Amino acid sequence: MSIPEVSIEQVKAARALIRWSQADLAVACGVSLPTIKRLEASSGTMGGRSATVVAIREALEAAGVEFIPENGGGAGVRLRRETK
């Protein structure tokens, strides 16, 4: 299984978009708060166990965040457009 890369900067930006604290993210993804804090203290591609990366990404996506891959303009995040 290939795990899409997510950067720490994308996670922080995603939390800001949906106004989540580190504690909110920890609860939503089932990862401990100390782990979230440790991961966010670094920069670059998110390290840690693959299951942790997947849990964080899935929790943010479920909250309406879309991860934008590196495409020449830089990786990023945005809120998913609501469908009518």
C-alpha cells in the first residue's frame, strides 16, 4: 500500500483551515496529543508510523480538507467544495 506523502506544514495549515487545535486533531484521529505535538515540532514530510500518517490524513479529509500534491506550484491544502 502506498501512503500519500503529507508534510507537517500541510497538517498545520489544514488544522488552521478547520480551526482545530492539536488536541482536536488527536481526538479525531485517535493519536495521542504528545505524538501530534512531537510530529508538528519538526518540518518536512511527516514521519512516524504509516498508520499514524494515514489516521491523521483521513481525519483531516473527513473534516473537509483536501490535500494538494506538489505540482510545480507547491503542495498545499484547501477546503473541499460543498456539493449541492
